[in-house]
Amino acid sequence: MAKIRINGELFDFDRDYKPMSEALALEKTLGTTYGQWESDLSNGSARAIAGLIWVVWRRNGREVDFADIESGAVDVNLAGFGAEDEPVDPTTGPAPTGPSPSTGTGTSGRSRKSSI
């Protein structure tokens, strides 16, 4: 589950959940195909981003007319928009690679094992 930041507020958003009804509503609202919307979104289209914001809000119970986003009646600050990475659980997350940040530059590497 991702966190999407809109105007500084965080919303849950499951990127893997793609209901047909939502895709059809998005196509109708934006006047484009779902596949083109996904392509436009990955290319940074402002209209596609507005569509994503509209979907995120809908999934989180905020019924906002897309026309209000488009016209600016509902203000969206792109500087306040983005995805937030979920924190990694240190007990189950990936193991760190390289030296720890507290390891000094004068610390030598591992010594070779003795063959004796």
C-alpha cells in the first residue's frame, strides 16, 4: 500500500487494485483510454496527475468533481503532491550494504582468514 501526498495530506492508495468500474469512470472523465492515461501518467502529464488525484480522493471517500480540479475551484498544489515510501521494518527489511554511517574512514577492511 502506497501513501500519496496531496496538498500535504497523506492518503492510502493500493497501486495494484484496479477495478474495472474505476477504469471506466476515469476513461469517461478524462476522455482517453485507461492505457493512455497510465502512459500519460508515467510521462508526467498534468491532466493524468489530476486524474490520479481524482481517483485517490474517490477511494478515500472524497467526492470531488474532476471539473473542479481542472478549473482550480478545488486547489491542488503540485508542489504538495507525491508518493511517500513506506518505512522499512528494520527487523524484516533488506540488510544494509556497505559500512554503517558511523564507521570512520580510517577503519580497515576485514582481514583474510588464516589458512592454518
